Amino acid sequence: MADKFAAGTTDISGLTAREMREHEEAFRGFSKFVLFAVLHVGLVLGCIALAFLANIPVLALLVGLGGTLALVMGFLVST
């Protein structure tokens, strides 16, 4: 019974080369999306800290808008 289950392995013997490429592209796209989300959450938290703790809401707004635009452009270029 233990030979039926293997940790960390996937049966890819039935996949064609095209399906495997598509799977790898989807995985890379998803990992870029997750990285974008994590970086954007960090940016928003930094802007909230600037706005409320440092009492500089205008700078926080500019950094937030500029940072979001930079992240979007950076990830669009890297695609």
C-alpha cells in the first residue's frame, strides 16, 4: 500500500510536450501573480504607515500610485 503514495511526485507520463509547456507557463504566470500580490501588499502597508504614523498622507498617496504603476509596468515588461 505504501508504494501507491509518493510524497512530492506527480505522474506526468501521460502528458505531451505541449501540455507540459503549457503547464509550466501557467505555473510561471501564477508565481509572478503571487509575487506581484505580495509586493503590492507591502507597498500598501508602507503607504498606510506613511499616511497614519508619519502623518504624510500626500506623500503616501504619491508613493502608492507611483509604486503601483511601477509594479504593473515592471510585471508587464517581464512577461
